[in-house]
Amino acid sequence: MFSKRAWSTLAADDQALIRTLAREAQMEERGLWNTYEQQAMEKAKAVGCEIIEIADKTPFQNAVKPVWDKYGPKYQDMIGRIQSA
């Protein structure tokens, strides 16, 4: 994270390098998180937890539709990003 003032003092090459390395770090973190999540699920199953995968989210989405209708327009951009993830 940089302040706009500090960022603007960097050379374009340095900014590009930071962007590239930040993206690499982001992708590494996602990989580590996926590994951690998988290990946590395996541990939960090993101690007897029942994991229920939800294939059809439609009933849940229908149940929360009034909330979406009320708050959705204000947060449409964020909702779109979440749904595309």
C-alpha cells in the first residue's frame, strides 16, 4: 500500500515492478489459502464433521431475495465482483 504522494515519486519501471510482484504475492497467497482450506476440511472430516456441499444455491438465493432487493442496488458493483469470483 502506498500513499498517492509516495507512489507518484517512484519511477514508472519501479511502479511496474511493484505491480507485478504484488500480483505474484496475491496469487501465492491464494494458493496457500486454498491449501490451508483443503487441509482444514480434511481435518474436520477426520474428526467426524459432516460436510454438506450445496450444489443448488437457488433456494437460498430465493430466501434472501428481499435483502438483495433492498440493499442490492446500492452495492451492485461489489455484488457483481463477488458473484464472478
